[in-house]
Amino acid sequence: MTTQREKATACVQLDNHQVIVTRWDFPPGSETGWHTHGHDYVVVPVADGSMQLQTPQGERQVTLTIGESYTRQAGTEHNVINDGREPFAFVEVELKAGSQAE
């Protein structure tokens, strides 16, 4: 059974030869939809929150804390859901492979 949810809002802030920086805003009950990451990435929470991660291996709960960053590898496949009562947000920084700092 598939649940229809509001989509989280993605706003690309920067896209250059090194990184893609996207702010994600999640109202309560919203989701990203299933997707697979094409790059290694870092997530920087800008608001506390509780999210449910649906993955091919199952579901798990994750607590976001402002300023406590984490990283994941390219190929990560999931659906991110705000299952809490409050909105939350994070900034996702995707690291483009082979980029050189100038």
C-alpha cells in the first residue's frame, strides 16, 4: 500500500563544478519520494526533527539535531519522511566526483 504525501521542498542554492548545495524543507508528513544519490553527500541540519527513512533494507527512525552533520555515499537509495509534528530542514551538499579545488 502506497501512502500519498506532500512533497518536501528542494531549493538548489549552488551548483558548480565541485558541489551541489540544496536546502530541503519538510513540513510535517512530507517526503522526498524514493531516490538514489548520484554523489557522496553531507547533510547539515538547520532545524531539529524526527525523520523516517525508508530503504530497500527496511525502515528506521533518525533524529536530526541542528548543526550535527553526517555523510552518506553515492548510491544511497531511500525515501525521507517527516513523521514528526514539527517542520524540519537540512542543507545537503553533494560532492561531485573528480572535482579539484582551485
